[in-house]
Amino acid sequence: MASLNEAPNANGAPVSEATAAEAPAKAERKMCSNGCGKPAGSLECPKCKALGRGPSFFCSQLCFASKCKKMHAPAPKPEIKYDFPPGTYDGMEEHKKKKGSGGFAYTGKLRSVMPVEPVPKREVPDHIVKPDYATEVRGNSFSENVARVHERQGRILDAEQIEAMRKVSKYGREILDLAAAALRPGVTTLEIDALVHEECIKRECYPSPLGYHLFPRSVCTSINECICHGIPDARPLEDGDIINLDVTVYHGGFHSDLNATYPVGTSVPQQHLDLIACARECLDEAIRMCKPGVPYQDVGKRIEEVCTQRGFSTNKTFVGHGVNQLFHPLPDVPHYAGNRAAGVMRPGQTFTIEPMICIGDAREVHWPDNWTAVTRDGKASAQFEETLLITETGVEVLTAAPGWVLPAKKAADGSVGASAPTAGAGAEKAADGERAPGEGAAKKKKKKAKK
């Protein structure tokens, strides 16, 4: 007779309560979800669990990788086909076929469209004064290299040199505006390059990009996902593109540098228009804070605040820079918070601020041409740049468009606040009562010490 703690099985033999409880557990024992026939362990797919697809347990990492890891991998990007116009070819085709290097893959829809008949380097008449790198075999500026070692705080210009900067900046603005007026669907960036080059020659200017570290053209044209340094080619602009034109000219021994981003046609997505507006706002807000004594590293903090509020990101590789008799001397002006830029703004310094704002990932990859920098995710980027002069009381925007004034300051939600001071040519002072950089922190420190 069975005891109180036992129950008969099918054959009448007593079975303990513990054994009876183990039976259904064995029947429900989890098997590997990969179908290998082995019992599953405690390894569960977190993605399946989050998606509510039921338990997905595996016996090993190998089984997990062969099923769930592959199943949840992001779908490959759809291949974007581009119909190259007659007489052109894919400029990166050679790099795509290279073995052992992983080849080359475009990150977005932009393509390198090169003419079958090569365009020779554009000529600059002998009577036009040229920077030192224009005649150097590798395009290196030795005077720039030396200045970066010995002029750590940046160069201070005298009154005569500042007038020379005003003159060359005026030429730069004129040429940029003429190039922008020629933008329309169907125009190639090689045609824009020819126009910029011709307008430089008319004004007895040397197009600064030409030959600089072997850059092959007279202007940088950066389309859609191109962050900067796009090389003009035979790709016709399309309705819906956005394009940045970066013009730098050299005249009378001085450079001026400016750029702007423009929509092409009438089909530009609203998000791209918002991106362009944000890039300009970032530059305007940076200009607003410029005056003697402001640390250069504070500029990046303000730019990142603005672009983050608008839902965009800022590139951390490329920087603003000094500009004077040299193309890219110190000071460097990063466009992100937490940078370690050295020095403060001083009267007589001329430099650029040129934030590069991106929709998604602001990190860049370079095409094999060693110049074209594009976003890693293939999403659009926009940029604006001006050449600035620090005066005794504020800032002068040397490359400002005729009649331009600094717009009213926007609130965090994008609404326009009180009117702002003018920051175009000749305007210098910040808004009355505006707190100097670090003033709030100093007051808190003093209060704390008093306590």
C-alpha cells in the first residue's frame, strides 16, 4: 500500500510527489530555437524578447549567431543607381575594384561624375600675385607651416593690412554671389568652377583653393551628404539638391574665405531647408558672441547648443581658422562643445567660423580622392562661413552680404526674440547688458567663497 507521500503510476508502482512534479517539467524542457535538437540553455535573444516574439533560447552562441543575430541584422542599404550622362564615368570605379582594400562604397546618392575628356588645370595669368603654394610642387605652404609654430596666438593686423582684408573680402563676396546666382537644375559644378575662376581673374585675384595641397579646382562644391571639400565635376545638379559653395580668393597678399549653402530647384525636402536655416543660425549665434577677450573654445559650445536644440549635429573634425596673408593659420576655431582651442579673441585678428551641421551622423569618411568628405550615414550636411575681424569693441563681418545685419536672437523653441545688434561691416558692439563669458560662474564662485 502506497504511503501518503506516494501515488501509484500506470503500472501500479508507487511514485513520489517529487518525481510526479519532475515529469511535466521534463516534457516542457526548452529546446534550442535554432532547431539543432539540443536542449537550450539560459541564452535568450534580447531582441526577440523586446519584440514580444516569444521565448528564443539557444544552446550556444554559435546557434544564436546563425539564426537570431542574422535575422535581426539591419537590412542592407538598397543600391542607388545613377545614370551617368554621356561622356562621363564613375570617378571612383577604379577604387571600387581594388582587391584587398575592401573596395569603395558611396554612403549616399552622391556620385563622382568625371568627364571622359579630362579638364586641364585652369591657368592664372602671370601678372596676378600668387600665394607661395601655387608654385610649390606639392602645393604646400611653407610660410603657413612656420606661422603655426611661431604664431601660437594668431596674427594681429595693423590698419593698412585690415584695409587690404576688407578689399579682398569684398571681392570674395561678389564672386560667391555671382556663383550662387548661376545655380539651377542641370548646371554642373565644373561650370560653376569655370565661372568662379573667370570672376577671380577679372578682379586680379588668385582662386585660393587651386593647387593648395594639390586641390585641382578653383572652388569647393559640396552637394547633399558632402560635408566639405567637394571637387567640382560633370554631375548636373538635380532638383531637390542642396549645395555649398566655398569661395576663397587671394588679392594684394591677403586671403578672404566664405561659403554658403543653397537649395537647388523647388523640390528640396523641408528637413533639408531646416538644416540650411540651422547652419546659418549657428554661425549667426557664434558671430553674436565675438568680441575681445572671448575664448575661442566658447564658440563651439554655443554652436553645439543651437544645433542640438534644432535636432541636428555638428562635425568635430573640421574647424574655422585664422585667415590673413595665409590661408589656414592659427587660431583654430572648433564648432563643438568641450574642445580645447587655445587663446582669446584680440583686436586686429581675422579668422573664420564655419560650422558644418548634419542631419544624422556628423562623422565623416573621405572619398579616395583625398578631399571629398561625406557623412557616414549618407544624410545631408549644410555649412556657412564668414571672415571676421575683431575690433576694439566687437566684431566686423568682412564678408557680409550688402545690407546684411545680424538677425534677432531666437529662443530655444525657434521663436524670434528681441531685436539684435547689427553685426555687418562696421557694426561692433554686443547687446547692452549681455553677460560676459564666465561672468555667471565667477559670481557663483565668489558667493560660495563668501559663505
